[in-house]
Amino acid sequence: MSNFHLELAQSELKIVLEALTEMEARKSAICETSDNEDEIADIGNELIELRLLLKPLRERAINEYGNNIVNFSRELL
């Protein structure tokens, strides 16, 4: 298996993390609400892969930039 390396600025990483987090929430909601077993299986497999990507990425980002990197709130401080 080959590796793909990509350098991201903090702001770019935050965008990627937010998009992956939103995708995880959408796929999880489908698995929880769908009555279609094939859809649940397909989306469930995608969800597993997504979580295997997101978890270490999130952890590494928090270690590097702090918890604010995963704060996607648009509320004013």
C-alpha cells in the first residue's frame, strides 16, 4: 500500500476536519434511520473507513493545534 502525504495549513486542516465530521454525522444518521439493509451495510462500511481516517487525524490535529481545531461553531465569542 502506498502512502499519500499532504501538507495543510491549520485553517485548511480545520476545513477538512469539519467536512469529515459532517460526513460522519450524515452517514451515521442514515445507518440509524434507514430500513434498507443493503444501504445500511454499504453506508456502514463507508462509516467504518471514515472513522478509521478521522480518529487519528483529529487526535493528531488536537495534539498539534489544541481543541479549538475541532470547534466548528459559527457563534460569536
